[in-house]
Amino acid sequence: MVQKLEGLELHGYKTFASKTSFVFPDKITAVVGPNGSGKSNIADSIRWVLGEQAYSLLRGKKTEDMIYSGSAQRAKMGMASATIRFNNDDGWLPIDYEQVNITRRAYRSGENEYLINEKKVRLRDIQELLANSGLAERTYTIIGQGLVDSALSLKPQDRRLFFEEAAGIRLYRARREEAIRKLDKTVDNMARVRDILHEIRPRMQRLEKQVEKSKEYNRINADLHLLLQDWYGYRWNELQRDYRESLEAKIKKEAELNVIRTNVSAGDEEMAENRKLLQEKRDVLTALNNELSSVQREKEAINRELAIIEERFKGYEEQRDSLRSSLAYAEEELKNRVEQKAELEKQHGEHGLNLKKIQSELLELENSLNQKKTDLKEIQDRIDELQQNKLTLDRTVVGNQAKITDLDIRMEILIKRRTELETSVKDQEEKFQEITNNLSTMQNLFEEKQAEIQDETNSLLELSTQKEKADAEIRDLDGRLQKSRNDTVAKETQRGVLLAAKKNLEGFKTGTKKILNSFQQKKLPGSFELLLSCLRVENGYEKAVSAILGDAAEGLVLDSAIDLQNILSIIKDAGESHSILIPKALLKENRQASTKMLAGCRPLSDFIQTIKEYQAVMDVLFLDTYVLEDPNELEQVLQKMEPTQRVVLKNGGIFYGNGIISVGGTNSEFIFKREKEIDALNEAILSLQKRTEELGKDIQKRQAGAQDMQQKIDTKRQVIAEMQKELTVIQSDLKEAQAKQTDASQNIRLNKELVNKLVVDIQEAIANKEQLKQTLKDFQSRTETIQLEINEQRKLAETISLEDLNQDYYQKKTEYAVIQESYESSNNRLQDSIKLINGLEAQCVEFRERLNNLENQHSNLMEKYEQSSERSEELNGQIMRLTEKTTPIDAEITTINVAIEQKQNSLEDLRKNQSIVERHFIQLEMRVEKITSQMDVLKERISDDFGLVSYDYEPDMIGPKPLPIDGLVANLPKITEISPDLEDQIKSLKSAIRRIGAVNPEAEKEYNEDKERYEFLTSQIADLEQAEKDLRKVVVELEEIIKEKFKETFKAVNEEFSEIFKQLFGGGSAKLIIEDEENITETGIEIEATLPGKRRQELALLSGGERSLTAIALIFSLLKISPTPFCVLDEVDAMLDES
């Protein structure tokens, strides 16, 4: 066998900073090295380069973890690369290369790059390349570090993936899932198509009505267009005439207005001159009044100033008396304060001499006292030091004594605790045995309940399968029912269209329609029927029958109740209209039928069917008329024909016995086909309605059965749910018991360890107690020595006395404080006296200055008072002179005002006349503007209705004219009179358009598009239904393949697993178990193992080594049945002992 894995090259991957190559020349290659050398990174790199996306299996969290992160000597790298090399000489990989190199590169940006033989590819390309080689899933091809027993830890459903990869059914499962997705998509598409058809049908009906509505709108709009053209032409000419008349009246009125405006202007100028003169006089008067007011204001100001000066005279006298009194008092006070100052200076000198003497004596006492304090402090410091040492020793002694007491108490507690733990261990061992017994009982109960649930689940799956089958049949029937309903609606729609065409006499001439309407309006007795509606012609002979009938094809067959008078009335009303009437009461054969039969011909009546009531009509119309099937025999037939006979070909040519030949025919043959189509549609609709009813009943019956089945399923699910709850309770109790067993075992072990530790603690306490007793004796001896020295220092301190010296010092200090306070008090009083004397001297100077200022101000004020009195007399003379000048000017102003008032009245009359003329002029001007506006509005309306229009203007009017482009520019007719009812007709047509409402101009286009889409979707439904059947068949076939391959592989792996297990363990037994035989495509796989000399036990209770060997046995059995190109095992023996 050719070695398929040739080598591996790493560069920048995890710990491989430099480019490193590995070659695998033999079938088995071992990679050895110390911990941390990168052995597991090799296995990770193989998994990584083959496209692994789960970084947890690569012992990382992100792409950046795959790249060399650097060290103290080397910087980190920006890319990781791994290349695996395969030998493909035997073509085990579906690619045209003898050697295949697969490369994967990763960058710190998170980007990954894949290459095959140095060509960039997608990850999907690599996965598809490895799909059939056993390397696609890599479930057991690469066993990473610590993952050897993962096959045992997996859930049964996840463990199934090993066997699917070994059986090679992953490809089939993927195809099955793809087929299911396509099936779901097909079903969804069918539902969407049906929904779309359901939406399109009413839309088509609505659009059909809109098409009819649009046609009616176009017809009415065309009539309205013609009427509007006449009305707009009349209205345009009328507005132009009104505009010309209004413009002429406006010009005349404007001339009259200008004359009046000239007269008013002249009067205004005269008024302006008078007002100017009046204003001049008023200005002179105002100037004189202003001067008089100014003089009067000045006189009033002088009078106020004189009153103020008089008041100030009184104030000056009061201030002068007050200042003289204050100055006398200040001079007397200053004299007294100077005498007090001399006495205070004498007392202050005496106090200073006494203070200096006491200060010298106090200094000598202080020096002597400080020396003795220093000696005494040295002795006290030594005593404090000795007492501190003694206190420290006393505390240590007390502490040691307390420790000894604590040790005694602790020893007592430890001995008591040891006794309690020994008793507890015995009780826990008995409880552990009881828990173990209960756990075995609960395990058996749990397995029994699981078996019951499995039985009920199998029963539920069987019922669910039956229910799904019934639902599928109901859906199939429902689809057929929907199709039948859709077909019925389609047929009814077709029939409705044909019946509407028949009712509207589509294909008939106008004369026939008119006469038929006359029949209906006159309500004649009896009945009538269209001839073509009474006949049913075989396929292929419609043209021949149509040719023979000619105009009679559109004839009316009249009942015998319609007499000759009725017929004459119809003929009178027909006028120029043409039609054929066939009254059965007057119908009779004019001759006997020829007895001579023509060879190769058949009577035309043989291909026509009718009811007995109309048989006589058919006999008359088709008397001696034959059909020639083979035109090649025509010459022989013509030679043998009698003059009364007729031969018609299927293409419509008629040969009469008298030699006349008629070619061509009417278009009535399609009416025959329409009648046959209506009959066929009636039969089809009846058949579809019957089929729909049968399908509905069948669906109801099956739905009732499905509901019963669903009730059983619900009941079964409730039973299983209750059993699951019971199982959950049992499982919870089982887990609780297992936890209690584990806790009891741990408690026993911990308590035994505590007992051993307590023995050691007791021994340590005894040793510590003896050591503390010896230390306590040493500390007591040192304490006694220190106490003797303290006593000696205290005796020395008692020989030094400070009491007498302190008493003299404090007495002298008190005397010094008293004298110092007297000295400071006398100094303060002296300073206050000096400040007060200075203040009094300043006040005397200030009072004298203020008296001098008051005398000066009084003299100045007297001079000012005399000057103001003289100015007041002068102003009185000026006021009298100005009053004499203003009197004659007031008289002149009164005369001018009278003249202005008279002129104002005459101008007022002129302005009233001007206002009337202006109002008439404005009215005419507004009328012109209104007519102009009406013409503009009319233009806009005309433009909206007709587009570009060429207008005829009056000679004095100017307007735009479009280029004379034929077909684009309309011309308004020049109309001077219109009919009185023209506007009523226009309103009637507009009202009709409003009644029609909004019109969709694209309705016909949209209707044709929807109709085409409807027909296309209808055809697509059949294709989708066929695709659904094919996909369901594919899913079933793939499921069968998956079942067969899985069973075959499972059986072979089970046998190998049992053998390899026995070889690895030297005995025992193991087997693989399928959880659900009924659901082989989804069931999980359990492992049952019995070690040599032991009972069968759960996989979770196996030791680490036993689990590793069991997993190795499973992996090797899979590799033996389904060999892979290579297999990587990373430290799978880590959990095994050397033995």
C-alpha cells in the first residue's frame, strides 16, 4: 500500500518560528521530545491545515493564537503557514496531480488563505476535495492531546458521527438534507404560486372592468372634445368683443378724468400760496411769542434766584452763631487736657524705674531653678527607662503564663476532638455502606424506568409516522382539491367570457343586433332563438356549414306564436338593417328531397345535431346538401349531380348542381366553435364540481382519522412526559445518593486525616508548654534586679528639693506682673491724652477757618442780590413792548384763514366729481383686467384640453402664436352663436365622466400582462408538483442507502471492537448498542463494557486508563473497517500505567 502522507512543513505556526519540515517515510512515525517542545502543535497543525474552524480543538481562541508570538530573542511573526504533502499516484484524491500540497496561511488581521499546489482556492474547495477520503470530518483521524477518551464522553447521538464517517454516509446525508431543503423550498414555491394566482384572479376581473371603463371614458371624452372646441371658440370671440368695448369706454373716461385733475391741480396751487402766506405770518407771530416766552422765563428765573438768596442769608447767620459757640467750648477743653498730660508723664517715669529693678531679681531666681530641674530630670528619665523595661518583662511573663494556660485548654480540646472524630468515622463508615446499598437499588429502578420510557417512545414514533403519512395524504388531497377548485374557477371564467360574448352577439352583424334588440323591446309573444345556437356541428365541418348557411347563419328562428303581423312590424322597424327571419309557422319545404345519392359524399345533416323542435328548420336549410371528404373525387361527383343538389367541401367551397360555384364564406364558423366550447365547459365544470365534492368528503374523512390519531399521540406524549418526570425524580434521587456516597467517602478520609493531625498537634503543644515554663523563670529573675535599681534612683531624687526655690520665684514673678501692668496702664492713659489734645487743637483751627469762609460768602451773595433786582426791572419793560407787536399780526392771520376756507369748499366739490369719475374709470379698468384674466384662464383651460392652440386676435390685440405644425397645433373655430343646450350637453358629458370616476389608461396593458402571467403560473404549478414527487422519492432512496450502509458498518465495527477490547484487556467483553432500532437514521450508539473479573458497569465509573484503552479499541476498530489515509495519535497513552 502506497504511503499517502509524505510530509508536513511549518513556518511561523505556534512555536515553530523557523521553517521546519517533517517527513513521514514509514507507515508508523513517532514524534518524541520533552514537555513544551511542540509535539502537540504538530497534531494541531495537521488538523488546522485541513481546514479546522473550531479553535477550541486547536487549543486556541482566535486566529492570532496560531501565529508565533515571539520570545526574548526573536520578534513575533505576522503570518503562520502550514503545508501538508500527499502522494496521489493511485488517484485517491479526485484531482489530476500525482502529488498534492495543501497550504493554509493565517495573518494577524484574522484573514485565512488556502492553496492547493500553490494555487489559491476556497475552503469549500478543500472540503470537497477531502469529502470522500475519510479526512472531511476528522472525528477519529486526529486524536489530540487529552482527547483520546472523548469518544466515550460524547452523547450517543454525537458518537454516531464516528460510524457515519466510517460508513461514508456523510455525503448521502448531505444530499438528503439538500433534497429536503429543496423539497421545502418547492412546497413553499407552490404555496406562493397559488397565493399569487389567488391574488391575480380578482385583479384580472377588476382590470377587465377597468378596460371597459377606459373605453367608455375615451368615447365620452372624444364627444366632449368636439363640443368643447365649439364652446371655447364661441367663448374666446365673446371675450375679445367684450375686451374691445371695455377698452374704448376706459379711454373715454380717462380723458374726462384728466380734465378734472387739471382743475383740481390749479385750485391746489392757489390754496398752497394762501397757506404759504398764512405760514409766514404765523412764523412772525411765533417768533414774537417765543421771544416773549423767553423774557418771561428769564424774569421768573431771576425771581426764584432772589428768593433763594434771601433764604441763604438766614442760613449764614445761624451757622455763624453755632461756630462761635463751638470754638469757645473747644479752647476751654484744650486748656484742661494740657494740665492732665503733665501729671500723667510724671507717674509713667516712676513705674518704669520699679519695673527694671524687679526684672533683674527675677532673672537670677530663674537660672538657679533651671539647674536643679535638669539634675532631677536625669534621675526621673533613668527611673522611667527602668520601669519600662520592667513593664515589658511583666507583660512577657503574663503572656507566657496565658500561653501556658491556652496550651492546657488546647490540649484538652484536641484530645476531646480526637475522641469525637474517631467515633464519627465509625458512624460514617456504617452510613457509607447503607448509602451504597440504596444506590444499587435506585440504579436498578432507573434502568427499569428508562426501558418503560423507551417502549412508550417507540410506540409514539410509530403513531407519529402513521400521522405524518396521513398528513401527507391529506396535503396531497388538499392540493388536488385546490387544483380542482382552481380548474373550476378557470373553466367558469372561460364560460363566463363565452356567454358574455354570446349575449353581446359578438361576431354578428349590426343589422342582426338591431333587429334582435327590436324583438326584445317590443316584447312579442312566443320566443325566438339564434339559428347558430340551435345547431351543434362536428369538428372540422364548421366552415362547410357556415358556407352553406351564408347570411342565414345569423338568422333568427321564430316561434309559432309570432304571427305575420308581428313580423311585418319588425320589418318596418328594421329600416336599412339586414337579417334573416325563419318563422317556424310559415316554414315548409318547396320540393321533395332527391333520392339520388352521390358516391363519396355524405349528407351534411349527418354532421349536425339539433333538438327535435328545430329539426324541420334543419331539413329545409340543408335539403339535398352533401359533404365531399376527398376533393380528388369532385369531378366525378359533379358529373352525377342533379340540378337541385349541392356539394360542399370542408374548406367552404360550394358546388351547385346547376354549375354555379360559391367560394369563401361567412365568419360564423367561430360561433359554432364557441357553442361547442360552452357545452364542453359545462360538462367539464360539472365533472370538476363532482370531483371537488368527492375530494372534500375524502379530506374530511381523513382529517377525522388524523385527529383521532393526534389525540392518541397527545395522550401518549402526556404518558411519556409523566414517565419522564418520574425518571427525572429518580435520576435526581440517584444523583443525590451518588453525591451523598461521594461526600461520605470524602468525610471518612478527611476525618481520619484530622485524627492523625490532632495527635501531632497534641505532641507539639506539650513541647511548647515546657519551653514556656523555662522562659518564664528567666524573666522573673530579671524583673527583680530592675526593681532594686528603681528604688535606689528614687532615694537620690528625694534629696533634691525645689519647693522653697519655686515659692520665691513665683512670688517675685507675681510682683513683676503687677508693676508691669501699672506701667502699661499709665502709658496708655498718656497716649490717649496726647491724641485728645491734638484733636482739640485741630478743631479750633477748623472752626476759625469756617467762620472766615462764611463772612466771605455773605459779602458775595449780597452783591449778586443787588444785580438780579436791576435785571428784573429791565425784563418788565421788554414784556410790555413785545405784547404791543403781536396784536395786528393776529388780525391778518384771521383774514387769510377765511379766504382759505372759501377756496377749500370749491375744491371739495371738484374732488367729489373727480372721485366719481375715478371710480368709473377703475371699474372699467378692472373690467378690462377681469376680461384679460378670463381670457388667460380660458387659454389655460383650452391648453389643458387641447394642448397647443392657434388663437385669432382682434386687430389691436397681440398674443403668442405657435408654429403651424400639423397634428400638434389645434385651431379654434370662429363662432358667433351656439345652440342653447350646448353647455347642458357639455355638463352632461362631464357628469358622465365624473360618474365613470378615475380611469386607468394602462388597464388594457396590465390586463394582458396579468393574463399572460396567470397562464404561465398555472403551467408552473404542474411542474412544481412533479418536482415535489421526485424530491420525496429521492429523500426516501437516500434514507434507504444511509440505513443499509450504517447497518453494515456498525455490524463490522462491533465485531472488531469486541476483539480488540479483549486483546487490550486480556479478556472481558464489550459491545456497541443501537439505542433505537426503529429510527436507524437518527439513533445514538451506546457502549457496554465488562472488564475481566468485574461486573458490567457504566463508562463513567471506569478509571482513566480503562477509559483510554476502551476508546483506543473503538478508534482502532473504526480504522480497521474504514481505513483513513493517515491517523495522528497525540499522547493517547498518557493515562496508562507503565504496567
